[in-house]
Amino acid sequence: MSLRPSSGARAIAGVGLYFSCNGLVFAALLPWYPLLVERLGLSSWEFGLVVASFALGAIISSVVPAHLISRFGANAVVVGGTVLLGLSAAATAWSVNGWMMAACLFLVGFFDATVDVAQNVVGIGVQERLSRVILSSMHALWSLGGLVSGAVATTAAANGMDMRVHLALITVASIIVIMVARSLIGDAVAGTRSSRSGVDDGAEAGTGTSLGAGAGETAAAGEIAGARRPRSKRAILLMALPLAVVAICGTAVEDIANNWSALAAVEFSGVPAAASGIAFSVVIGSQCLGRFSGDFLVQRFGSSRIARLGGGFIALGGIGVVTAIEPVQLLLGLGLMGYGSATLVPGALGAAAHLPGVGRAGGVTLVNWIMRIGYLGTSPLVGVIAGLGTLRWGLSVLIVIGAVTMIFAGRLPGQQPQSH
């Protein structure tokens, strides 16, 4: 069943607000880290362990999204999860020691991962009803939400605003935005009573385990005509792994940009430390541009071709970065990296929704979970290689990431989504 143009536009706007709001909440916390470290008296290694609890919470969330989506629907999980995410982020500002901060960040990671799966399930449902690729643009709006929120938080911190007040206001704002988004989606894409999410996600959420088969099997099999249902959890995992590899490649570029791009700008091309943040801005900005243009390109040429081209851009960008001796080449290399990585995560998650035997939510949950595990190893790997050699050698990992992307890109779909 297709959507009317007006209903489709409202649904797209609502999903866009979902993604923007998710980017907004967590990014509002990041600029306050230095003040929290100073207030709590955390050493560098203690802080490293504390922030690792965010990733731990995301990984432990594991099968929770599929369970919740199966029972309540994806929209309800996005709304409820966003409220809990905002409260957890706000609670972090009240931390009295490292243990409390770690516990809060664990909850932030847990709810962030849950919302991430649910909002992708909603986005994929709208995308398929419209027979129009929108997921890359939704991820671009996530990036924009994070950029705007981070800039506002940085300004607030620089002007001496109390972090507890700021994060409380962000929580209130996020609740308002998420309710507006839910009203925009409304029942515009609801087909039956069983479609709790408004995009038939409840019927396709799977059995409540990341690898199970059952209630969601029929719906998922219907999405891939003629596909043979896997007979074991191992078979499902083997189908999910190539998609997860593509997603890991995309998040690895983001992680390297977060942690190493500014240092590379200073060390490789003599950019002043005070201005080195431009390196990160180039990566995230080009990625955002790539995600907005990615919808059209994927619609026209298919996810696999665009991902393969993106892998080539990442490899070329990596070569440009590790051989740079002046700022222009470095920034061009970073821009290629960001643009090349733009469609990898949206493409992998979109394909995961069609894994037979697990349903839409189960497939997205599984690939998202593996992706987050792989994401943990990126910066440590760069650091180890850099420690044994130089940072240029460490960042040569980008060339490998680009090559791996091109190898596995063929596992993504080669044509636009079909109407259901």
C-alpha cells in the first residue's frame, strides 16, 4: 500500500525529527565532558573507562529493541526511549563521582542504541511505502542535529551556564520535538490494528530475539520474493555479517574523525591547535552533504554501486591524509573520507531489514549490534599502530577500510526499494 503525497511528506518530516532529536540529545552532553572531568577529579585513564560505559550500554542493549518493537511498535519505542535517553543525559550532569557518571553514560548508551534501531525501523517502513530512498537523508539530519546541539552546548559552556540547567532544558526540548514528530507521522502509514508503529513494524519485528525466527518470518520472507528462509541462527548470522562489515567501515571513518583528525591536522600539516577542529568539521560536513545527495544516488544507481564508489573515496582520502604535508591536501582527503562513508550505515541497515527469518526490527537490531562491537576496536587499533610506528602509519587503516568497503559493497541491494 502506497502513501498519499501529503501523508508521505508528513511522515518523512516526522522521521526526520526523530533522527534530528536523537542526534541532539547525546551531542548536548559532549562539550561538558571537560568540566565534568575537572569537577570529579578524573585522570585520563579513569575518564577513558568512564566513557567506555556508553559503548558497553549500547552493546548490552542487544536484543532489547526487537523485543520492545514487537510488543509496542517502533514509534512507541522511539518516543519512550527518547524520554529515557534525555533523562539519563541530564542525570549525568548531577554525577558526584566517576561511578555515577559511568552508570549514567551506560544508560545513555543503552537507550541511544534502542532508539537508534527503532527510528531506523520507522524510516525503513516509510521508505518502502513511498518506494523512495530517504534513509541517507534521515542520517544526515541526525548529523545536523548533533552539530547544532554541540554548538549550542559549547556556547552555553563558554558563557558559564550551569550544565544541569542546560541538559534539563535539552531534555524538555527533546520531549516536545519527539511528540511533534510522532503527531506528524500519526496514522498516515498505519494499515491495520497490528501495525502499532504506523509502519507495520509490529508485525515484522521478529520473535524478540536477534537471531530467532517465527512471527516476523512470514512478513520478512514476503519482502524478498523467492528468498529461502534460513534454517539456523548461524545462517542468519552469516547473512548479517557482510552487512555489519559495511556498517563498521562507515562508523570507523566517523570514529577516526572524532578522535584523530584534529591531531593529524596539527602533526601532518602544521594547523594551529586552536584551529584544528576544522578537520573534524570537514569530515562531518562532507558526510552530511553525502547523505543528503546519497538518497538520489542510491535511488538511481543502487546501494551497492554507491557503497563501492564510497569505498574508493575513503581509500583515496586515506592516501591523501597520510601523505599530506600541507592543510589543503589534508582537508581534501578528509572531505573524501566523509563523503565516501555517507551512505554505508544507512545502506547496511536498510538491507538488514530484509534479512529473511528475523523480521525488520530483528535484522536491524542484529546488524546494529555487531556494528557497535566492531566500532569499539577502531581507535585502539589506530593507537596501537601509531604507537609502534607513527600516526601516519596508524591512519593508513583508512586505506584498508576503503578496500574492505569495496569488497563487501556487493552485498547491499542493487535497486531501489519496492512498494508494499
